[in-house]
Amino acid sequence: HNRLAQTVNCRGLGTCGTCAVRVEGEVAPATWNGMEKARLHFPPYSANNNKLLRLACQVRVQGDLKVTKFDKFWGQGEEETREKSFSAP
């Protein structure tokens, strides 16, 4: 979460969108679920950038990933905040 976004996050329900990230790698489900469709088509997410995003709370890691969090309160910006790589067992 970016800065104060932790105070409004939904604790995994998929309703706030503060955990929106770009995911490169295998996750399940492979495409947006219903909650992601609803949240990521709602402002402040732009139509241009939202197709690249997933809600981290709504996906399960299936292999190696690259996860990118973007700037601005909801993570809807264009600047990367930081990059970390993780490997699934």
C-alpha cells in the first residue's frame, strides 16, 4: 500500500483497490475476477492503465512473479514506487 492507503484498505475483500499492482507471471485466476472487474473500471483507475493491473488480494501466486506497485494514493500512477522479486516454492 502507498502511504496512507493502509488506513482505508479493505483487508482482502477487493473493494478498495489500494493493492492494485502490475503482475508479470503466473497467477490464479488468470484473468480478472468479478471484484477486480468492478474495482478496476471505477475511478481513479484510467482505462489506459487498468488492463495491466491486478488486485494483489484477489490472486494466488502460481510461479515466479515480477510485481510492480505504482505511485499515487491508489497506485494508479505511472511511476514505479519500488520493485521486488519473489519466488514461489
